[in-house]
Amino acid sequence: MSKIKKRSPMVSVIMSSYNHERYVSEAIESVLAQSYTEFEFLIADDGSSDGTQEKIKSFSDERICYFEYDVNTSFKTLDMLRERARGKYIAQIGSDDVWRKDKLEKQVVFLEQNPQYAVCFSWIETIDENSHVVKGEDSKNSDFNLQNKKAAQWFAQLFWGKESLPTPSFMMRTELFQKYGGFHFKYRQIHDYELWLRILLNHEIYIMPEQLLFYRWHVSDEHHNISAPSTRGEICTYNEMHHMFGMLIETIPDDYFIMAFGDKLFLPDCHTHEQIMCERMILLLNHPNRAAQQVGIDFYLTYIDDMEFCRCLEEEYGITRKIFHELEASRGLMAEVSEQREQLIQCQEMLKKVLQGDEQ
């Protein structure tokens, strides 16, 4: 007798947890309490050493499919969950975040009615370690609760580092999520940032202007919020941004580049491939992020032996080799290190004068 094939759910909710014993129950409860019920809930414990596993196992719901890892994989569990997702749509919840009861319902309805959008985000409400709503300067609401715009505008704003998308709130068409390979977890710090830039090159996104997610913000990395400020995180972010910008700058089609960065072009009427190559380099060199500036230097060193690029750069943009080397001295990682060294020397000199004055 043939077996009856189990019907695929409309939504696949994925969650990976690591040492979130304090928060994971609240996250799971918020998913199971959704007004929209046609979902599967794929949960992985990523080698927790606290009581997270026991908290997850305490839930008995037929929609939950649980996977357990003995050793932490540093987010690779999410790749496994992505591959197992059977729903038409995929959503991810952080194991320390909380959903509003109607989150899935509102996003499913929107994506069903608006096939032109690949991803639907929502606004957020910031909460602290005790699930209290955070207001004022400590809130992250202003970073994420943004107004909608066209894909090329989003791309430029994100590329320039002026805005952020509320990743913890996303719902995406699973077919596209799989096509793009989901998050690339070689980027620990910027995996979401990198994915949205790739998506925006080909698809429109939408931010629902309703606070459907309670986003937990930790003031330190103690609770494994990888966005929390730390020296280690800053170093990793620089390295990842350098690699990402280097990969991305080559993939932006010329016409899209002009559409996205029209207000930043050195020559507003540029149109040849060589001109746009020069514009890419200049854009990177003028980027506020030192990692992007370093890619601009790399770009020059890679292409300056190309006769057409060199001619265009010198004749149409006035950037000779001498001028570039002057620019190079004030850009990139080593320029930042040099500036910090000079600041340290100035501080030491000031302290020395103060101490000498006290002795007198």
C-alpha cells in the first residue's frame, strides 16, 4: 500500500540556538502561539553547554522538528535547516527574539498578494535581557524601522553603510532563498548584510510598517549577540567587509551601478565600461569604511596595467599614478593604523606635559 505524502506547510520557520537557556522558551512560545498555523518549526541546538537543549525538548508540538549537535558549528546548523525547509516561504527567528502573534499571518498575506517582492521584513520593537521594551537612545528601533524604497536605492544606502535591514523579521520566498544559497556563513558578522546586497541586485524587498518583532539587544557579546560591540567583532567585521566588497564590486552590472550611485558619480554622464570601472574605484576610495577603501586600492592595483583603464583614469578623471599614490597614503587599513598611532603619540605627549607640570 502506498504511503500518503505529507502535505508541505506554507511556511518553514527555522531557529538555531546556542547557550540561550534564558531566552529560548520565550522565542519558541511566540512561534507556537502564531495566529497563522500552517508552518513547520525546524529547531537546531548548536552544541549548547547550558540548559538550552532541555528547554527545547520540553516542548511537544507536532510542528517542531528538532536537531541536536554535540559541537558548536558556528551557524552551519542554519544551512542544514535551510536545506530541509519544505514551505513556500521561509522565516527565521533568533533564539532570543520574540514574535508578535500575527507576524506570520501578516507576512504570508502580503507575499501572496504581492508576487513582485522577494522578501518581506517588518519594523521591530527593542527589548532588553528582561524582555522590557527599550526606549530612547538604547533602542535599535530607529536603525531598522525604515521607509520603503526601490531596490537600487536600498542597494546604494546599504552599500554606503547608511541603513540596515531588520534581518530578524524577514520572510522570504523559499525558492529564492535556496537559489541564492541562503546566508553565507563564511561571513560570521555580515552574513545577512551580504545576502541582502546580493538579493537587491535582482529583486525588490518590502518593509511592513508594523512592529511584528521584539528584537532583543544585548549590550555586550556575553549572550552571543554577534552584532554587539566588541574588539574581536570589529576585527572580524573589517576582514569580512574587505572580502565582501571585493567580491561584490565586480558583480554589479554597469547599468545598475549608474542607477544606484547616480548621485555619487564623478562624471554624471559616464557610460563607457572604462568610465564605470573608474567610478567603481573612486566610489570605494571615498567610502567611509576602511575595508571598502582598501578594496579601492586593490582595484587600482589589479586593473592599472589595463591600457584603456589607465588612459581613462588619467585623461578623463585626472588621476595619474602620482595622484593615486597620494590618495593611497590616506586610505585603507594602514592609514587608519597610522592615524591611531599619531593620536596615541599626541596623548602621550599631553600626559607627559601634565605630569611634568605636577612635578614643578
